[in-house]
Amino acid sequence: MKTPMTAKEADKRNQEILEGWNTKRPWPWSAKVTVWVLGILLTAIFLLFLYILILSAPPTADIVY
């Protein structure tokens, strides 16, 4: 019959497992390109939308005091 693991042994084993993982992996090249392209497209769409809103706005009336 196996003896249960002590808390100290469990902590040591968990630390060994966590050290084996590389959590700070660099982004792949394709993901970087995708993020750049989507960022540029969204910015262009937003600026076009603002431009259309400005053109469709009625001209301001002259204020007479």
C-alpha cells in the first residue's frame, strides 16, 4: 500500500511541474501580422466613419446676439 504524500512533498512536486512550463512564450509571426492588419483596418474604418459623420452634419447656423 502506498503511503500518502506529505504537504512538503506535494509542494516540491508542484514546484517542479510549474518550473517545467514556459508561460512566457513569444507570439508566433502570423499572430503578430494578424493583430497589425486588424488594427490598421479597424482604425481606417473608424476614421472613415468619423469622416462620414462630419460630412453629413448640418452646417452650423450663424449665431446673432
